[in-house]
Amino acid sequence: MMTSVLMIGVGGIGGLLTDIVSRAVAFSDLTKQGGMVSLTLMDSDIVEERNLPHQRFATDDLGKPKVEALVHQLRDIGITEERGVKLVPVAKNFSEDTNISNYDLVVVAVDREEPRRLVHENAGAWLDLRCRGDGFLMWSHLDDIRVLNMFPPLPDGESASCQLEGAVETGNIQFGFAEAASHGAQWVIQWLRGAQVPLGRTYTIHMGNLPLPEVGEEEEE
């Protein structure tokens, strides 16, 4: 049995999530329970100097496609098909032309609105992970989409880094991306096991849980 997962974005959130999920699958007995995992990594970005303070890349990776650099690292530590993890790097952006029908789960870890919307509308099972500064949001197809849709969307064509403006330049690195990745990894592992997954939530390291928007009477009708 092969479970196919598409990871959209391998920056702060996606790169860390891919690393820890791959390790958990390859070096535990999870594959004996659920079979192999095919993990397709999709991202057109190239590794830049500003990525190094908070993403899983080295100076030797500068100028390389992020997906290829990450797959090379994971294969170097022994994450292989023989251990139950098939890694497929795709160095291009997700778009409306991407066929997601062959994936059992789609994880969205990009900072743009269009990929999120396309996945919500077309994927059977999905997990949406977002962060900004020290805060993060996790939502899935099992949670109430009406609540997620009440969060202000980014304007089409715009993106928002997980690091606050000036954070890299001043050394004020924020770790909401790591919170998003760890919660997302737990969700994915539970999902692969056929177990109960964590509920959607918003959280910041400084302030803890944040209240979710309430669905009004009009949305409930």
C-alpha cells in the first residue's frame, strides 16, 4: 500500500515538517501499519542567504532549488524507499494546472492565497498551515471551513513571510513556523495511522491560544 502526500512549499514550515515526518515514517514501525509513503515536494524557490537563519538549508545549498536541496539532505541520512519513504522533488509552483487527484493528502505551507483556495476547493483531504512571527494557524478539511474563511485573506498575488519585516536583518527570528510544523507533523502522523487528528487552532508563543472567529447566524443557515 502506498499513501501519496503532496507538500506545497518547503520553506520554514514545509521544510521542517517534511524533515520530521520523513524521519518518523522511515525510522519507526509506522510503515508496517500503513505501508509506504510517497511525499512529493513542490516549490519553485531557490535557496537564498536570508533563508538560512530559519530554514533547513546550508551555505552549500545557496542557489539550488529548495526541493532538491531538501531531498538530497534527507536521502543522505538514510530516508529512502527501502525504508518506506519515496521522495519526489518538483521544482515548480502549485497552480490551477496541477493535478491533485492522485494525492491522498495535500499539505499547504505557502504564504499565498491562491494555492490555499485551490486546495480547499479541489483536494479531498487537506491540511493548511500558516504562520506569522511567533504565531501560527492550523486547519484541515475536518474542521469548519466557514471559520477559516473568516480570517482576512491575503490579496491575490501577494505573499507574507513567516518572519516579521526586518526580523532577519535585526536577528529577531520568530519561531511560529516551528510551532506550525510540529503541530502539522503530529496531524499528519495521526492521519497516516488512521487515528484521531488534532483540531484546528491558532496560537502564539507569547500569548498562547487565540480565540477563533465565531460563525454567525447567517453563516449557520
